[in-house]
Amino acid sequence: MQLKEEQRGKYLLIFAAGRLDASWSDYFRDEILKHIRNGHHYIVLDGTESVFLSSAGIRSILQVYKELKTVQGSFLIVNATSFVNQTLKTSGFYVWLGEQIPQDMPDSASVEADD
């Protein structure tokens, strides 16, 4: 699994490519939790290149989702492949799926000022 991030306004857009399965679920969870600890509380996952999602992957997303809810953040998966889309719908986690990116997300990466 490969993760690439872009800051777009208040959102952290994460491009996930590959398989989110038992082999990669801990890596995925740990990487996203680092971002949350660093203040990124609005996360959008672009699933265009996510080809597989297992129960272990769902569990890692659930952990991320719960952490974001604790800090009043948000989590959304956009552009999910048909397999990932169907897996989330079948397992009851369709609330994570978005038809499109949030309307208030800028079209390009933003530059954050240093504090």
C-alpha cells in the first residue's frame, strides 16, 4: 500500500493505492493516526487506486474514524473502486462513502504557513 498526502484547505486528502488488508492495515492506521495527532482532523481518502479492502482494513479505518470523532473531525472515502464500494456497503460502513469530494475543498494543494 502506498499513501500520498496533500493538504487542501482544512482537509488532508490522502491517496491510497494498493490493498488494505491484514498485511497493510497496521501501517495504514498508524500513518493516519500520526496525521490526526498532528492536527489534521478532516481527512478525505481517495480510493481511486485502492483495489482491495479486507476485514482487517475495515477495522483499521474504523479505528481512524473513531479517533476523528473523538476530536470532532470528519472522515470520507471518495472515488472508491467498485470492490471497495461494495465491501463497505455490504459491511454496513457505507456512511464513510462520499459521492464527491467536499464542496469546500480547494481544487489544488495549499501551502500551510509555519506557526
